[in-house]
Amino acid sequence: MDQYAPRRARLLTSSRPLPDFDVVASSGPWLHCADGRRILDGSSGLLCLNVGQRSPAVFARIEQQFRRYSFGGAAVVRPDIQMELMDRLCRAVGRPEDFVALTTCGTLGVEVAVGLARNITRLRNGKRRGDILTSTLSYHGNSALTLALAGNHARRPRPQDALGLAPAFPAPYPPTHSHDGRACDVSCADEVALAIEARGAENVAAVLLEPVNGTTGGAYVPPEGYLRRVSEICREREVLVIHDEVLTGLWRTGTPLASDHWDGAEPDLCILSKGLGAGYTGVGAVLVSPEIATLLRHQDADPLPAMGTMAAHPLQAAACLGVLDELEAMDTGAFQARGKRLGAALRTLADSEHVRDVRGLGHLYGVEVTPGLFWPLMEAAEQRGAFFYPFTGAGHPRSEGLVVAPPLNSTDEDIEFLITALCGAVAALDDHR
Ligand SMILES: Cc1ncc(COP(=O)(O)O)c(C=O)c1O
């Protein structure tokens, strides 16, 4: 450990105060450590590993592609595998006619979506500025632009480094939007209208939001009717809606897209990433509805974004096809039911004096605890063999807790183990009173 620490410090990334796992093998949601311990990864490896570790289907696809050719670049080799991926993906998420831009990660997906949205609104509405409005509780990636746009206050750049950008409207969740005790509801969408009007609709290209909050606030679900109303408000003002489904897309919340939970909530553009690569590859996909995508081929359109050298790499596309093979072979009814059972079991934790709230959908939940307790909770869970992703999201003092998000193909026994470990860890918080 002592020899390890100085080298670890040279790796320039944030890290947690608990020891890392020294993983020597894995299977499904399980990590097998050098010291013989077995840890259930209840975070799906940063919310990616929707189909678990070491998928045979993903391996078979990568191997097949590797035998054909390993790299070419879309401008050199006919992009058949990328087109196969595009068709499969669009059908899988119920948007079969969408146009698609492929990128290497979620952040670049957001960047490309911003560029496309600006281009589209200008083509549609003539001279128009390209403002992108976001909420006060959001994360959209780690580039200079996406950090400056988003409302994750732990990661916001200093004001002088924020490119003059800031979130524009309060997210419809209690810690960021107060109503004198009243819960957030559909009327919170009026804040989006106010934000557009404050800028002048002619200055706004799009509203960018996570349809279900991910790790910033810990899996907040919007009030009934909220997303639909936001879409209506935007449409009335000719502003585009971009959904960042980097984290929630591809069944994480129980449906192909999180927006599928509500009627009338479909966005104009949608960004997918984590669940598509499922941890096997970096990837991002921007889906653009056909009504607006055709404008991008207009003679006055700005040039389309270059895909980037490593975007739509054939091995990346092969891995994604393997992930889609896995997802489509899954018994949807069974894993949706398992997700509901997980949610019901987690909600019983709210009876503990240490747990302030439990929220979420499908295989994505936030367990919010009394401030000061999330590291002890995480440590207690790890001692019981389960790992979860921490959030330190919103409000003053900040709400904090664990995001519970196991792989979608975890078995009933895996989920039972996870629940037992987390319930035991919450009970152990009595020692921290
Ligand atoms: C909602 C959301 N958007 C964008 C991103 C950025 O994706 P990436 O880390 O792949 O660049 C993330 C990553 O956590 C995310 O959760």
C-alpha cells in the first residue's frame, strides 16, 4: 500500500478516501479481488456496465470484427458496421428514422448535439444566437464547454473560466427549487419559459436536460407532466429540446429511454453513451429526429461535425452491437420486475432515521442520507461486499448519499445480496450517531 500510494497520486484524477479494489477477475456484476474478496458492483462501473462484465456476446462481436479489419476510419473504409449500429440502435430505442452522429464518449456527444442544435435552429429561423439553457442540477460532461454549461456545483469552473456560461433554470427538485414547503410539480416547467424569455427566444437554440437526474442529485425523477410541458414550452418558442440520456439511456430506468416513462416527452435530439458501450468501449451517439435532421443537408448548413479519428471505430461499433445483442436477448419483463422489486426494497430504507429519501426508477436509485454519513455508509457497504457510487449533489447543506445501479442482468440472488448488504450498512450507521 505504501509503495502504491505515490504512484497512484501521479494519476491526475479525483479519487475516493477508501482503498481501491485490486481486481484480478470478474463475472456479471461481481469483482473478484486479489485478497480473495468478492464485491458486488452496485454502481455498474460508473453506471456503464448494463450487461455486466465479460459478456460472451460482446466478445464474439469484437473477435469477428477483429478478424475482418481493426481500423479504417469512416472516410477510408465503407462504414457498414457503423450503419448497422445506427440502424440497430435507432430501432432499439424506438426512433427508427433518426439520423445519428457517433462520438467517442458522452461529453463529446453533448458537444456535438450542441453544435447540431445551433446549426438546425439557424437554418430554421435565420439569424439566431445559439444559447443552450440547462438546469441548476445537471452534469453534461467534463470538457470546458460542458462543465461551464452544467449545474453540478462541485465541478463548476471558477466564474472567470466559465466561458460566460451558467445554468439557466432551477431543476424541478426540492433542494434546488423551493416552494415554501410545497413539492415540485408540473408548474416548475414555467421556470424554463421564464429562462427562455429572459434571454429572448431568438437567442436560444436549445434546452438541454437529463430527463431523469443521474449522479449529480442522486436519481431524482421529474414531476408528472414536467418533461411534456417543457417540450411544449420549447416548441411554442421554436427552441429545440436535447435530452442527455448518456446515463439513463438503454433501459437503465426500465425503458429504452428514460423519456419513455411519460407521453409527449420525446426530445428533438437525444444523446446516448454509457449503456451503449456498456463499459466495453468509449462511445457516444447523438440521435436527431428526421424532421430536423434533413435540414443539416441543406446547402446553407454549416459543415457537419467530423466524426473524430476514433469515433465509430469498427471495434467500438462491434462492441456496441454485442451490447445490443445482450440487451435484446434479455427477458424485458423479468428485469423490469426485478428493478421494481429492487426499488420497493430500497424504499423500506426510508424508515431509518439516517435515510432522508429514496427515489428512482428501474435499475437506478438514489439513497439520500443525513449529511456527513455517506462515506461511513459506503465503507459499511464495502465491508458487506457491495460497492455503490456516491453523490454529493444539491442544496445547502448538500444532499448526499449513494446511487444504487446494478447491471440490468443481475440475477435475483445478486439483487438479494445487494439489498442485504445495503440494509446492513444502513443499520450500522447507528454507530455513527
Ligand atoms: C448525464 C451525463 N452526461 C454526460 C456525461 C459525460 O460522459 P463521459 O464521461 O462519457 O464523457 C456523463 C458522465 O457521467 C453523464 O452522467
